[in-house]
Amino acid sequence: MAACTARLLSDFADQMTDAFFIVGPTATGKSEIAAEVAARVGGEIVSADAFQIYRGLDLLTAKPETTALRRVPHHLIATLSVEEEMNAEKFRRAARRAIAGIQSRGKISIVVGGSGLYIKALTHGLSATPVPDRKLRDQLNDLSLDQLRQRLVELDPEGASQVDMKNRRRLVRTLEICLLTGKPASAQRVQWRTAGSAASGLPLMTWASATTGVTGVFVFRDRKELYERINRRVETIFEKGVIEEVRTVDKASLTASKMIGLRQIRQLLAGNMSMLQCIAEIQQSTRRYAKRQLTWFRRQTNFEPLNLSLLSDGEAVKWITQLAKAFGVRRQG
């Protein structure tokens, strides 16, 4: 037990000090700012985006512009086929390899993204959760939302109070964990939180503030401005040809099929939705996603908050660059 705890402490300590984080909701401008910061500090970027890791669908997944990709090295972007499954544990392993490689070159690793679970996989590690079972998942997907809620209340009352009961995907996954392990999913979340606290020696939510300096920033914008940026971006990808981009995709893995816009554009191509309906629905889904991201990052991380609505891009880059440089000096010291 002692040896296991020692390994845990070492692993989590490394996870918190090996990389500088720039996180936040979609459409905030993270990619552009991160590329500029990385160029100024001689760093390399590790993407923590659940869908940019897939090849193709560059417009739909809002991959960084070609100029940004050429300016500084980017990792974990366009490395998987859309037919491949991806999860937080696979991401964690791939990201750790990328970060180790960056360190070996004497560079600063800058983790950039908005996929909360992927970020948490790096900063806190992961509890051991079962691999999804296709047959069981199909059975659960056949149940109505009310039936899923009822099953979860029966199997894991505490978990039912912690899960968004309107989020079908979360309900299915939580039930899947309960049924495959024979244990309440909420008990496994406690193990996760305990592991994180043991690793830091401090309450989970105080890691960043308890270190000798800032280990990352949480960037966001005023909600009205963010929603306007989201609406414009969706309109822009349609102008640039996202429909033809989606038309080329034959099959997509269960993970890849969850990217916002894929289902709607497929319905458009099938003649089941008008262009205006398609755009409006994608905009709404993206705004909802951004709202969930804002809530998640405010609750789950203690990175330095930075409201980009109050700064010019140049001011934001300068401020984050100073933090990243200080981080690099501490890491080398």
C-alpha cells in the first residue's frame, strides 16, 4: 500500500508540474492565444480537445488555423481516424508521452483545450472505470430518459443526486459503471477525489494556489460576447464548406459521433432538416456546451482566471506569456 501511495504521489506531482495549462470553453480564442504564447516562450502545444484529435472534419472541430499549426509544434491534433474510439485514459497516456518528448527537448509543454475530463485526466489522474460494453450500452440506450433515471436512483441514490438527470449520455455511462462493477459509481468518484487529495497532500481544489506559482490559466469571455462568437463561428464554417467536409465521412466511432454538428449536418444531407434549422441547432448546442464548460472549469480547477473580454488579444498574450515563462523557470529550477 505504501509503495502504491508513493507511486501515486510521484505520478500526480509530475502531472501538475510538467505542463502549463490554458483551458476554457469553446470559441474563446484559446488556440490563437496559445500559439502566440508558445512561440514567445519556445514551447510546444499538446491539444486536450476530444474531437480535434480526429483526422478530417477540420472545420467542424475548429482545429487551429494552418498558420498557427506551422508556427509552433502541436501534438494530438489529427492523429486518429474518425472510426477509432477515444477516451480519457487513452488521451492521458498519449499526452504524457507527448509531454515527456517535449521535456526531453528542453521545451515547455502547454496543454490547451476545453475537454474537461481530458484535462482532469492529466491534472488528477483517473479512477479505474470499466471499458464500455457495447451490448449493455445498446440495452441502456433503448430505455427512456425516465427509465434511466429510475434505474440510477435504485442502483446509486447518491450518484443520482450528482449527475445531470437531463443528460442522457451521463446517465447511461453512470449506469454502465454501476452494472459492470457491481458498485455505485458515486463510490468510485470518492476514490478519485481521495487519490487526488492524497497526491497533493491538500484539498483537491487548492492545487494551483498551493504551488509556488500559477500552473495554468482558465480563459473565458462575458457570456454575451462568447455566444456571439459561437454564432459567428458556426455561420463561418458553413460558408467555408463544412457540409462537404461531413459528406466525406462514412463511418464514425461512438466517440467521434458525439461531436457537435455531425448529427445535424447528416440530417441536413438526408433532407430531414433545412439549412437554417441546421445552423440554429448547432449554434444552440454549442452555446449549451460552452455553458457546461464554464461551469465545469469554475468548479473543477483552480487555474488563474482571465476574462478575455476585458483585454485585447495582445494584452492577454503578454500576461499569459509572463506566467508561462515564470512556470518554465520554476520547472527548470
